[in-house]
Amino acid sequence: MNEAPLDRLPQVLLYGRDGCHLCDEALAGLVELHRQGLVFELVQIDIESDDRLHRELLELIPVIEVDGVRASELVPDLDAVRSRLATVEA
């Protein structure tokens, strides 16, 4: 099982790139979830910085992972992110 230790925040990774309007939408949605009280560490990863990530994720971005589990791809699914965060925190 891939649960977060009690002494650290769940980590949310947002894979995207500059100029991607869906990536901007995903970021805004994640910021809003945080504003609503969900607690997590948000890390943005630019797929342009890594050839392998660019090859693997270009057609899927934005990709959102919660503690290593893909919660959303292509169209930001913030309900799926919220659900995954609830299972990590439980």
C-alpha cells in the first residue's frame, strides 16, 4: 500500500507545460482545493524539462498524481483528486 507517513503531507504532482490552457485550469483547481482546506504539497513538473516525460505525457497533460497514483489526465478531474486525497489521509 502506498500510504503517506503521518509526519508528511500527501504530495500532488501536476505534470504540464507552459502554454497549456488545461494545465493552467488544473493548477487553478488544485489551488482552489487547497483554499477550501484540503492539505497537500503541490509540485509542478514541466514535461518539457525531461525528454522521457515529454514523450510519455505530451498527449495526456495535464496529469495529476496523488502520492504516486494517477488521479487525473487530459481533463482535470478535481473530484478524483479530492477522493484520492481522502483515501491517502484516512
